[in-house]
Amino acid sequence: MATGWTKDGSTWYYLQSSGAMKTGWLNDNGTWYYLNGSGAMATGWLNDNGTWYYLNGSGAMLANTTVDGYKLGASGAWVK
């Protein structure tokens, strides 16, 4: 059974050891990713329960940097 990252067309998904698609936050080797309700990896600005995060083109959450003039803290959350 396939596990880990898999690509379908232009969309990335993460298959857990059970074979089920992962949704929500995923820490893969120290890098955080967000997989939406259908399991698709998110990119760009993400609002998670009122907190904004930025996921780069590879889906990795950025932290301790500034994107589009918005400062992201150590947790990756936008510092207002």
C-alpha cells in the first residue's frame, strides 16, 4: 500500500500508514504543511480558525519572515 506524498495531476496529497488521506496540519520531517478537507495540499495564504499562515509554492509553512509586507512569527502565524 502506498504511503507518504502522492501527486494526482497537479495536486499533492499525503497518505497515512493506514492508506487514508491526511487532512489538517502535517509535520513532515520538521516542516509543516496543511491539507484541506479533501486532502489536497494548500499553498498561499491560509486562514485556520481566524489565524493566518503562509504556505509557499511547495506547501511548506513559512515562519520568522515577511511575506507581502506581513510579518510571520516563530509559529508561522501572522503577527498583527
